[in-house]
Amino acid sequence: MIRLLVGILVFVINVVYRNRPYPRFYVLETVARVPYFSYLSVLHLYETLGWWRKIDWLKVHFAESWNELHHLLIMEELGGDGRWIDRFLARHTALLYYWIVIGLYLVAPNAAYNFMELVEQHAYASYDKFLIQEETHLKTLPAPQVAIDYYRDGDLYMFDEFQTAQPPAQRRPEINNLYDVFVAIRDDEMEHVKTMVACQQPDAHLQFSSPHTPQLQTEVAGN
Ligand SMILES: [Fe+2]
Ligand SMILES: [Fe+2]
């Protein structure tokens, strides 16, 4: 079922949007962040019912959705959402995936994380291929302002917060042109893969924490 879900998404993105990269990435970013909303919805439900409180999981999944939101904003600034049919397809597919992943996460959370691991791997490979094909052209184009603010000039707390494989402030992308922006997006997708792998570990319920949590604990202990 997981492979079927990923396969449908990959088919739509690779075949239907073969020669239109920005609409293709717009659809990918619209649909591929929705599972993080599903995880958050179910975790909020568990917390509301008093069954489970894991604030780090909520923080990290929200930071992941925040990262994917910025990928989406970049694609919108590049004109990827210009056609009504693309917005229609992306949003309705996203709605379907939201409810499917809700069901999957309720009955088999590791399968839901494995699903996103595969989707993020696909996203990484798609951007990597695009970078190789379009390197020369992309280096002549300016970076969108939203990318400059998110990766370079703004508050980078949320940028660090989804990258659970490393301490905060380790990754600081260089953003001078559109090529740099796509490198940053591609590398983000691999950080999502690592976070999804961490979520599937047998001891994740004991070990998993947001990148800023140890720092916060140290600060609290020092006061
Ligand atoms: Fe993305
Ligand atoms: Fe992603």
C-alpha cells in the first residue's frame, strides 16, 4: 500500500509534469508536506485524550511542515502555481493523502514514517537530477526573496528544528542565486529522510528529541 501511494505520487509528478519543472515541484511540495499535518493532527488527538504527550515530536513535525511550506512558497514565487488545473490537482491530491496518512498513522505509525521516508528520498532525487540538468541556467537567475529570508537572513530557529541528525546551527546554506536555492531544498529533503529514519527506530519513543531540546535543558539547568 505504501509503495502504491508513493508510486501514484511519483507517476503524477514525473510523467504528467515531465517538461514543466516549477509546476511539478509545486505539486510535489503541496502534497508531500501534508503527511506532517496528518502526524500533527493524530498527535494532538492523543494529547487531547490524555493518552500521550510527546512535545518534541510535535515540534519537529511542525518544523518539517514549516520547512516544506517554504519550499512551496519558493515554487509559488517561481510561478509554479500559475495554472488553475495544477492548483486543483495538487490540493485535491493533498486532501486525499491527508486522510490516508491519518488512517495509516493511527494503525501503524512506523509505516506512515516509512511512507514519508520514501517520498522524501524521491524528492531528493528529483531535485538532484534537476540541479545536474539545469546548473548553468540556474546560476544566472536570482534567488527568490522568500528563500533569502528563510535560509540566510531571517531567524533560523525553525530551519534548525527539523534536522534531528545534527545539533542546531550546523547547516547554513549559501544563497547567492537560484542554483543555491535548489541545492538547499535538495539537501533539506535528505534531512527529512534522516528524521523519518530516526522516527522509525525501536527506541525512538525514548531517544527522539528536537535539536534545540538538549540546549534548552542545559539553559534551564544553568539558571
Ligand atoms: Fe520539499
Ligand atoms: Fe520534502
